[in-house]
Amino acid sequence: MRRLTFYERFSRTFHDHPSLVKLLVVFTVSGGGLVASAEAKPYDGTNIVNTHEANSKKKKVVVLGTGWAGTSFLKNLKNPTYDVQVLSPRNYFAFTPLLPSVTCGTVEARSVVEPIRRILRKKHLDIHYCEAECFKIDAQNKKVYCRSAQDTNLKGEEEFFVDYDYLVIAVGARVNTFNTPGVEEHCHFLKEVEDAQKIRRTVIDCFERASVPTLSNEERKKILQFVIVGGGPTGVEFAAELHDFVNEDIVKLYPQVKDLVKITLLEAGGHLLNMFDKRITTFAEEKFKRDGIDLRTGSMVVKVSDKEISTKAKSGEISSIPYGMVVWSTGIATRPIILDFMKQIGQANRRVLATDEWLRVEGCDNVYAMGDCATINQRKVMEDISAIFRKADKDNSGTLTVKEVQEVIYDICERYPQVELYLKNKSMSSIVDLLKESKGDVAKESIELDIEELKSALSEVDSQMKNLPATAQVAAQQGAYLADCFNRMEKCEKNPEGPLRFRGEGRHRFRPFRYRHLGQFAPLGGEQTAAQLPGDWVSIGQSSQWLWYSVYASKQVSWRTRALVVFDWTKRVVFGRDSSRI
């Protein structure tokens, strides 16, 4: 009888014992084997089943968003004890401060984006990305509901939910139109890479349309009227970029229409760049006037049609401006998913999602929020003044001595940063100087305060409280801070390092988030940039432009984007900007 070959015996074994199909030897390396189950876990179209059995004991962290805050969190996360799921409809990180440069071809769109999967691949942690948009957060059941951002097979209608132990919300914000009629239909925005690319195509379209020989000069002027709404950093930088593009590149390519171009910048307030030093504001306004940019402050847009934009001056006069393109850059508003979530957790009367100083969403367990979608609700000293007094008054004497105050001063300043800011503004070295001021001309050692005198001394401290600006710098620092908290979660549970709990026992796990302002830039065109750095240091000119180049190049998320951005800047100097409609 013929002997069975090894292959035949192997096949017959599996035929006689079908259950063995569940185990397959995938490959063997150096004597070791990897065994996998051939029986996949079910996916019913409504939920994702975790296929990573090894991660079943790990805490599940869901991150919503791949912007500045979310990406900074992921880049700085090092703790391998988490199973992280990233959900975002955008599978890349975009360096948004350079979007105005993308609109005119100074920098290419590809140069300011980094694929999120490339960033995650370098982490060597259990981090998984899914291109999907979250449309509902269920904090009570610890689930987020999403729909696929892909419409190839799922047609964008496939929905699922993901469970979490910790949720990190970093979805950013949307453009604020202030419900102005016609803005959504007729204006360009500048928040995403796609927006910048669309603006770039429209700018070139305007010049091509104006070059049609059958048009009159009056019709060409309307087509070449570019209107920017909003005198903040984005609006000012785009106006400067467009002016340079027209005067350095377009004049050579469209000589017949170069004298018909007009750039108008509308600002509802009294000045440009209100968040900058007055010296920068004045220089920017004067430079724009010298460059021929039509600057109109005190002009509020009331309506936008398909052919003209209507504005209302402070005097109440209504005027209209014909346009070829309008770019709307007037601030941010809360996304619908956040508005719905705020209603669920009792924050419906707020403008944005409120968190505490540790970025935890108020009213939720294990939910964190950062970036433009949230703001820190800093506690007031006067709300906790009685608790502070009791904690400091260790001998229960009913008064505080200088020594008792000094023992808790670090924790007070750590928990309530407005105290330290108030002392700095009053040129005081410590809170003891503030107490001395409230008591009059007495020696520091003899100061004793009762509760009412302490209230009087700290009564103006809370006036220093300010919300953090909605900038990339703030979001990036929040992401890095929260990642550091997650990295040391177990350690700080056992050995808390935060300030005293004035309303409870012990200490907080972590130190509160503290924003460190590193300065801000305002490119004004013509190789002129305004820089406002810490210490009230202001610089305007070409030297600041080179500082801007170096900072923005160094802040790129990867060496690839650094090289591409520097190459684009060099290419622009040598060959000029690309004016092709691609």
C-alpha cells in the first residue's frame, strides 16, 4: 500500500478534526512559533470588538482629534500600560500657523502635514488609529459613537461605538460666523489645509477670469477685489501674503490686470492685532496703508451675497463692497458634538467646555478636554478663602501668623496662580508683603490676621484671572502636560505631588496645568515680521523675520516637514511662488 506523504496526512488530519482549523501555525522563527486564531470576533456594524486579548487588562484611552492638542498628547505619551484608540476624520497633523503661506504658494500643502500613522508608528505602544468622526459622547456609559469618514464601501453611513476608561477630547473648534447671512455660502475659511488649497485655486481663478479680453475694466476690478474679514493674526498674515504674491509674482504673469487689484481688510474693532503690543498694532496699520491695502477698522459685516459684502460702520452707515473673493477669519465657535455633550453634563449655559486646572471636564469622571474646544475654569481664591484659612490655622487660634501663612504660601500660589500674578503686578516679593499692606505700617513678624482681614487682603486677587487664548501654543502645551500626567498616573496615585487639598485631606495627584507663554509672531509681508516675546520684548523688521523662519522650522512635527518647509522657502526666493491652478 502506498505510503501517505506528509502533506496528505496533514490534510486528512484537519479533514477528520475540523475543530483544529481554529489553530494555524503562521510562521516559525529560531525555533519559536506564532499561533493565531482563525476564528475572527464578530463585527455587527454597531460596535467594535476588541481583538487584542493581550490588552484586555490595559486601561483603554480614546483620543478624539489629531490637531495640536491631540498630537502633542500622543507624541509625549510613553506609558505602555494603556491601550490607545485615536479617532479623527483627518488622518494627518497640520501645522496650521503656515496655512496663510499655503494660500499663495509660499509653502506647499504637503510640506505642512504629517500622516498621523507615521507619528504613531514611532511610539512602539498600543496605539491604533481609525479614520472616523465622533458625533456623540456618552459619558454615563463611557462610550463614544462614531461614523466612518470613508465613503468608498461604507458610504459614510456605517456607525459604531468605542468603549473607554479614559476619554481625551481634542476636537478643536469651528469657524465663528456670528450667524451673519451669506457667510457659509459665499466665504472662504482658513482653518484646514483644504481651505488653504481652495483659496489658492480661487485666487488664480480670479486672475484668469479677469484676463478674459471681452471684459471691461470695471468688471475686472470687481473680480480682482479681495476682501479679508478679521484683523487677527490669521487675517493679517493672509493679507500680507496675498499682497506679496500679487506684487512679486502676479505682476509678471498678468501685466494687463496688475493695476486693478485691490485688497481690503475689514475689522469690527478699532485696531488690528488687538492681542499684540500697541507698538506692533501701530506699525502693522501704518505698513498696510503704505502697501496700499485698504484697511477699514470699525466695519462690521452684516451680510454677504454672491456679488458683494455689506458692512456697517460705527456711525450706523451701511455700505457695500463688490468682491471676487472673501476670506472670513473672525474667531472660533464650539462644535456641535461639544454643544450636545455640554447639555448632557449640565454645562449648557457655557460658551465652551469647562475643565478644572488638571484638564478634567467638570461633572465627568475620567474625561479630559484640551485645545480650542475647552477652557480652564480656574477656581477663585475667594470661593475657598474659609477653607484656606482653616487649613493654615493649625493651632485653631482664629488668627494666622506670618509663619502659618508662609507654610502654605507655596500651595496657595500653586493652586491659585492669580495670587502670584497679582503679587507680580503689584511688585511684591511675597504674600507677606500683601498682608503687611492690608495691616498698615507694622513689622512682618507681628502680623496676625483673622478671617475677615485675610478676605480683605485677597479681595482683589481674583481680578487677575484670564482665560487662555485659543492658540496652537496653548493646545500643544496642554497635550504635553496631560501626557505627562498619564505617564506618571500610578506613581502619583501613591505619592501625590500636587498642592494641598484645601477642601479635603492630603494633596492633589498632580500639579495644575500652567501655561508658559513663549511669544507670538505677526508676519506683515515684505520680509517684515513683528515679534512679541516674554519680558515685554518687541522686535519688528527683517531680523524678526529670520527669527520667525527659525522658530517655525524648528516647531515642525518631523524632520521630513522641516526639510520640506525650508526647501519651499528657498524655492520661493529663487524661482518665485507657484501660480499654477492645481
